[in-house]
Amino acid sequence: MAKKEITIKVPEKVKIVAINFSPRKDGVTAEMMKECLSWAESYGYVESEILHAADYNFYPCKGSACMKCFGFKAPADAKQPQCYEHPEDGVNVLMPKTLEADGLLISFPLHNGGVPSTLRIFQEKDHQISSPLAFTKWAGARRYTALGVICQGMGFYTGQEFAYEQVARWGDVFMVSANPTADAPAPQSSGHGGKFSTIDGGLPFFDKNSYKKEVTISAPPVFGSKNQRTLKNLGRWLAAGAMFMRLSRDAFKAAELFAPTMQPYTEYNIKPDPGSYVDKLMKDGKVQYVSREELLARRDAEG
């Protein structure tokens, strides 16, 4: 096959959006996030923006009792993903911000062995971006975004693994791990991920510096050292991942290559609301309405 030469412009900066899902804006989670971002920015090609969930109000998702953000109800001309039930919900600020990013950093403390309620609400309402089955025009939009996760708890096994996986698997994203590097080798905090413990901090557990090597009370200061080594590696791999995804997207576009068209259904047995996204697809001939009766008749005909 003949080679195809392309020219792409290398961006001066890629953007990482960091969201702190701790109820404290100046606690240990926020401090870890800032240290991680400082290592990302040390490469010179990253700019970051920090958002705090504590600045916003969140309302539980009603799921199938609402469905206003699903494609058969959500307006086709909507400018951004949002919660239509609660226009003042914090997700209406956070979700559009994530679409601007080349990289995401999600940071949170463990609450009762799992993710904080604000993060869970964000995940549930974010399905319109992260889940293709939502059938919205944003579905699957993050599959070319790098994601790093900071999950911190006060014990050895207080749920970090479970909570970390719950965030790492919630969306179709490019997951970045804190892999060992030449100047920050293993061992790290809990394998190669972003799972941390402040159990060995000499200061009160809730002090923002309790994760650091300098306040670790054991000798040698294993926990603090591992925590900071992991933050260093996570930040730098997230920077590289964000640039990698940006360059890949630009090169793919410049080469005029084609990827699959994201569309979960070509037939739909729900009549969409007039003016909705699925209604538009039906009018464009991309989706066909099929009644439940017809589906059952097909089943019986096929035996």
C-alpha cells in the first residue's frame, strides 16, 4: 500500500481538567491533585483547570423515572450535555468542561468504602457521554480522552481498589496508570494505579499534608514515599497520554481515515419526542421506528 504523507501542527499545550470530588476544597485530596498536576505541567506542554464539586449542588439521578437526557427525549439542538430535570445541577458545569479536555484527572476520598455521593451522581448523569446506549449526540465522545484517577483512604484496605475500579470503568476512555519510571521506580502505592493511603501520616488524618513523606511516622517513611512517587508518575503519564491522544486525533483526521460511526440502534421501538435527537435521526433516515407488535411478529416468524 502506498504511503500517505500528512502534516499536523503540534499544539503548544494540551488541556487537563481536574475535578476534586471531596467536600473539602483545601483537604488532602485537593493537595494530592495539585501535586499530581504540578508534575504534569512540568513537561511544559500542559495547562490545567481545577474544578471543585464542593462549589456546586448535586441532585440524585432519577434514572428511568426521568429519562430526559436520553436521545428520544433530549433536544436535538441542545448545545451541551446536561441534567434537564435540575438546570442548576453541578453536572451542567462539569460535563461540558470534560468535553474540552485532552486529559481528565478525577480525585476523591473514600466515603464508607466507596466513591462520594457527588461523584456517583456525576457518573450516573454522565452516562449521556460515557455510555453509547444513552443514544445521544455526545455518546462515546470521551473514547479519545486520557483519564487519571486519585483515590485516597485512611487505611490499608478501606475500599481503594473497589472505588478506583468503579471510576476507571465508568466511561469509554483511555485509562492512564502511574507506571514506574527511571527516577520514580517501584514500589508505588497499590500497584500501578492511583490508590493511596494516609494511615501513616503523623499529622491528623484529615490534614492536607498527611499523605507526604515528610510527615510519615514510620521509618523508613514507606507510605509517604510511595504516595508521592505515584503522584509524580501519574501526573507525567497523564500529560503524555493527553498529548498522545491529541496528536493521534489530529493525525487521524489529517490522514482522512475513517472510524466506525457510533450508533447503538438502527431500529427503535420507542416513539421519540418531537424535536429530540432520535427524532432527528429518524427524519434523516438513520433510524427506523419499529413497533413492539412488529418485533413480536418477527420473533414468532423466526420460530
